[in-house]
Amino acid sequence: MNTQGRVVAVLGPTNTGQTTYALERMLGHRSGIIGLPLRLLARGVYDRIVATRAPSVGALVPGDERIVAPPTPYWGCTV
């Protein structure tokens, strides 16, 4: 199955695990971007990415703050 260029939306009610599911699925691929509604949630996802992989593979862009170490395969951003 070719997943290049594929976009997947994970939607659901609050506190049903969609963020955890989406993060696990993203980390199962070579790269990905996860868009989150809150800055604090984006920071938590970034912390989980760098704890799971390494600081050099995660980027955080929640508005005016930017933590990017190119080339970065995994991005946590606010929408």
C-alpha cells in the first residue's frame, strides 16, 4: 500500500485516546505532522516524541515559539 502523501484525521470526543493513537501511528512511519488545538497539548506531544526517539527528530511549532532541528521528521504543531 502506497501511503505517500496520505493525510489521516483522527477525530473523537475528549478523553477517548485519539491523541495517543495518532501519535503512535505517526511514529510508526518515517515522518509525520500532528496538528493539535492547544499549545500545552502540542508541547506534551513534542516531549513524548523526543523521549521516545531523540531530541533531533522532533519539532515543535505552537505559534510564535519554534523548536526545529532540520531535518526533522516528526512535527507537533498547533492548528
